[in-house]
Amino acid sequence: MKVVVLGASGFIGTGIVRALAQREVQLRLVARRPTPVPADAVAEVETRAVDLREGVAEHVADADAVVHLVAYTDGGWRVADGDKTAKRVNVGLVADLIEALRSRPTPPVVLFSGTETQVGLADRVRIDGTETDNPLSAYTRQKLAAETLLKDATRDGVVRAVSLRLPTIYGEQGDRGVVAFMARKAFANEPLTMWHDGTVRRDLVFADDVTSAFLAALDHADVLAGRHYVLGSGVGVPLRKVFELVAAEVSAVTGQPPVPVVSVPPPGHMEPTDLKSVEVDASAFREVTGWTTQVSLEEGVRRTVAAVAGS
């Protein structure tokens, strides 16, 4: 099997690359910046450092499976309305990908990284993927548009696409994710700030568990194809608790008192979903694949803080 990872050097991509490198596959890693090849790789690994806006076809035309992780944001999972570059990357590359795979004799598998915020303001805290989508931002509208293209292409027999809608992700790559961001602030002895009273809940999933979800989707693509699936632990944790846990773990490293967790006025770019509590029922995905989260919040925060401390 030839597996192509688009966005291989990113937050999610690095973990997926490490896991796929342990399989006996042909692995092509495509990203704007060079992607390190795991030293213990079993797979045959090829790396390409390219800007995919210049062309996708030559990198995926011979693929049996594509893991599509490329996304354009302003650095905070947000996109300005009317940003043509964002639309080109977030939607246009998916359209290009579908056209590039159209001539394959067997429809290739495409795994797509969506977001649970595509649903918008659901009428319930616990979501399971059956809700009516009502995306409220440019980024989530673009994610939904790309996902719809892949569902249509699956219906037409061009690809076998699975969209995994991701929750709040954090992990040991110290430059990404809200937990790492707050850990860096705590190490700088700065207060950890919230745009609310701290009762807003989030379903946080450690990056290793996201990696295992993508591999499970790859292994069960024939059953999963043509649908989207929400991922989560099933537990919504108040953000004040999350940030206090970060402050305590940083304190254990530095020997200094934990920094305070405080409420501040929200910025002008706040979106309605920023104040909406969410927990995710991933039973539809679990029933097919057996996937569940394995890393507890306490362990995940400890590992993330340790990674930030060592960076």
C-alpha cells in the first residue's frame, strides 16, 4: 500500500507519520517544510517539501490512501471572511485532490481532518455527529465545504473518504494546542486567562489518541467511507479546571507557586462557539473501529508540560 500524508510535518501529522512508519507500507510525506523520517521506520519513506497550491496531482496520483491534514488558518484556527488564500487551501486543495484521484482503478481511501465546530451552536452540549450543521465562521464553513466534496466523490465512486471531526487537541509538540500555550504562559509566570467564568467545558483529546483514531479509520475505511465521525473522550471538562491543572503541573516543575487563573474581557475576534460547552459522543466511530481514548487528562497535561519545559 502507498500512503500519502499531506501536511505531514504539522501537529497531527507528526504523530501519524511516526505510527505509519512502523507499518510495512510505502509512505510519502508531503509538507511545506521538511518532515523528519523516524529513525526506526519499517516503511519505505519518501519526503517532499512543496507548496501544494502549486499542484497536488503529482504527489497523490499513485496513492492507495491519502491522509489530508493540510489547513490554512491565521494561527488560531480562525480565518478572516474573504481570505482567498484560506479558501484555496482549505477547499480548493480538496477539489484538486479528488480530480487527481479520479483515474485510479480502485477508489483510494481519503482520511480528512474536520472539526467538531462545523456543527455550530448545537442545541445540546453532548454531540454525536447526527446534528444539523450550521457553521458560524469562515474556517468551519470551508471545512464543511471540503467535507461535502469528499462525500459527493465517495457517492460517485471516485474515492472512499472518511472525515474525522476533531475536538480540542493537545499534546507534546510544544508549539501547538491550548494546553501547551497555557503552559508556556505559566512558565513565563503570567496568569492564565479565560474569556468566561471558567465553567465552559471542552472535550480534550491527547494527540496520541488522535493518531490512533486515524489509523483505525484507515483500517476500517470500507465500512466508514462516505460519512463524518466526531471524536472525543465523552467527557467535557471545565476550562478553569484544565488551566488550574496546567498551573499546578508547571508549579511542580519550577518550584514556584501556581500562577493564577483569571477571567478577562473577551477579544473582538471571539466567536459564539468559544462560549459553548461541548462534549463528544464518539460511539458511532467506536462501534466500527473499537477506538477509545487512552490518555487521561492528568497524564496528557503532565506530558505536555514536560515537553514545553524541555523545549
